[in-house]
Amino acid sequence: MPPPTLPNVTLTSNFLFDALIIGAGPAGLSAALTLSRVRGTSAVFSNNTFRNAKGHRAHYVLSRDHQPAPELRRIGREEIERYGTTRFVERGVARARRDEVAGLFEVEDERGEMWRGRKVVLATGVADAMETGIEGYEECWGGGIHQCLFCDGIEMSDLPAGVLGFESPMQLHSIGLILKMGCPGVTVFGNGSLEPMDDETRRALQVAKRRGAKVDERRIARFVQLGEREGMEIRFEDGSSTRVGFVAHKPVTRVNGRHIADGLGVEVVADGMGGDMLRRSEPFGGSNVKGVFVAGDAGVLMKSFVSAMSQGVAAGAGVANTLVGEEHQRVGQEVEDLERSG
């Protein structure tokens, strides 16, 4: 089908947007696309820093499995731009606030330019805390070290795999997925003693051992990424080494742009795994601040490209539904006033 007829609007910072969307990953882009389908206008802000920048491919995206994430974002932007209702602002956000008097929101970008909108979508994502202290960890992130085994891992399942640490029973889940993939073996690399641990975690480790998992408590000196089909090497402080296809590890995550959420008064809560997240409610991702919606990794425990897209759609629909409802309320009040005066 041909692209829709473009609206006759100039989307500058002087324009009052339906939504100010902070973040141009799958959540932010999906929110913008959803709004575009009903002629909703949006300004999408991006500092072009993405959590999956080191990941090679996006997986379990229906019809786009194994495609590079930057390519998916590029295609998404092209699809949005044909509607002519979205302005992409290639700048980070310095601050955001609610104008209580006008009932609107203001965003100041990193160059000091001010933008106004009726609603806000926070799609800022999260950052992984690379705090293991192991040399080479960050360099191997996304290549041989994976935090989501639905996203990565099976491509190297012909080799043994590893799990870094065993701080909670959640590591047993990673071991189960590794075994389900068909890896010929799995080892828990403790990087030192796994003790102390609580009773529930100790029992989970016993289950892992019963399923065939090995435990290696040698101190790790360095992770080394090998060739594309060769996996990675783990070098220990005693001078020995071992090779695995990949290592599963889920680091603590923290909300990107925390200052933006704080400026708006959006509630930040502990995620139960040492990190934090923005509180959101179903079905549209509303926050504790009226008019502010949360979408993507910043507001959920299961962080993925696909779930971020879904929540972006919900947030975009939430913005549109709220605006329509407010307009109905305004006109309804006019009708009541006319009835009283007539």
C-alpha cells in the first residue's frame, strides 16, 4: 500500500507534541509507531546508546529472528518516518519536568533546547553493571557472556557451557536451559568459594550437581573471546585454563536516565536482584505520575527486544487512549454546561 497522506505540521521544538518519548530502542520506536497509526505526534529522544550494542543478533523476534538489532531499529525508524508525525531528536535528555499549571510536560535536551508534550513515555532502558572485577568480562559481554539464554547461546551449544557464580537459586534455571539446549556439559564457575549461601540456594546447587553440573571454585584471572565458532577461554589465576562455548551471567541492572525519572517524580523500586526498575502498571504501563508511561527494560524483570516492543505498543496506545478520553471529558463538560444554561 502507498504511504499515508502526510499531515501538514512542522515538528520543531515549538510544536506541542502528544508524547515526548525518551529512548529510541524497540520500546520507544514501537510507542512512536503506535501513535503514528492514529496521527499521534511524538518527539523521540535518543543518545544512541543501546544495551544490546555488543550483541551480534536479535533473536526470537517473529519473522526477524537472527537479524542485527541496529538493522531492526533502522527499519523501524523508516516505517515511522513515512507517517510524518514523529520528530527524531538525536540528543540525550538533561532534565524533564511536569508543568503543573499548564498540565503539560517539558523536556530539556542536552543542548538546552526545550520541548513540550501532553504525555511522556519513559523508554530509557537499563545498563548492566559490569562489576565482576574479572579482566576481559566487558570485552566478552554479548560475544561469549550472555545474560539471556533465549536470546543467545544455542549457536554454541555443541560445546560445554558455564555459569558464573551461584548467588541465588535463579542460577539453577540457567543450568536447566543450558542442559535443554543440549550442551555436552555445564560448569558453575565460582571465581572463589561459593560459600556462604542460604539453604534455598544450597539446595538449588545440589539439584544442579544431581543433574550433572560441575563446580569449579578456582579464581578467574581473565576471560578471552576466541574465534566466532570457537567460544571463549577462561584463564585461572593458577595458570590453567578451560574452553567453553559461552558463559551465562546476569549482572545487576540499573535504570538509565535515573535523573529523568526523578525529575518527573516517577517511582523507582528495587527489582529483587540487586538492581532497580521503574514501577509500571498494566495494561498500558502507566506510572505513579499521571501522564507518564513506562515501556521496555526499565520497567520489567524479563528484559528483551520482543517484550520491549510489546510494552512500547501498550504505552503508545495508553497515550492515545488517555488523550481521547480527556477530550471526551472536556466536550462532555461543555455539553453539561450548555444543558444547564439552556
